[in-house]
Amino acid sequence: MNTDIKFAVLSLLLALAPIAVSESSKLPTLSSVAPEGARVYIISPTDGQIVSSPVRVVFGSDKVAISPAGTEVADSGHHHLLIDLDALPSMDLPLPASNELIHFGKGQTETILTLEPGEHSLQLLLGNYIHVPHTQPVMSPKITILVDGS
């Protein structure tokens, strides 16, 4: 990413929360360290399942607390759901919200999605209190579901 753009984003974030400074680069580090063994996963639906829309998606997590965005809490993060994304977003900046990358900044652990009939992929990515993935990203395996059109 262009250094000028990165510094512009970082300047905006400075007003929101304190950040650590990397000794090697002297550039602010926005990421957090995830707890050892932290993982997230999709409980429901399951990989390969045929579902009807709207679809209830339930998130699971182990060895990491789920906490709301905006408040720094050690060993925690909040969910982001990636829908039909082929390429992962940047892992060193706040995750951009879109119809394909949904933020659950209140600490939610499930959602209801309205999806068109057809095949869809779902994947969870944990973000820290400022929506940045952890230094070792905590993400679920990608699952594929089929939304029945009948």
C-alpha cells in the first residue's frame, strides 16, 4: 500500500485508540497478538450444506474472548464474515466494511443473511478492537453452502 495512504489512515486511527510502535520500522503497528491456540469457526451452516435463504450463520471461537470493537481488551477480538471473497483483504489495516465483508463490532456471534440462490462461500476473520486482523490472523476455514432457489 502507498506510504502516504497508509499514514493518512494511521493518522485517523490515532484519534481513536493508542497504538504500539514497531521497533524495526518506527511505523505504527495496528495489529494485536492473538492468544496461543485461538481459533474461530462457523458452527452452522456446515460445509456443503444446502440451505434456504435467509440463512442463520452461527460463529464459534476457542481460546479467545469475543469483545466489542472500540475497547482494547487483552486476548480478544470480534468477528468479520467474508462472503464470496476470493482474495483476502489487507491484514495490516482495518478491514473495510462491505456487503462481502461484514463487521460484527458489537461482539455478535451469529447473524441472519439473505443470500441469492446458488453457491456461496463463508469465512470468519477475527479483528482486534480497531478491526485489524491479529499478527497471526485468526480465521476459520472457508466453507461453501448452496442456497436452494425453490
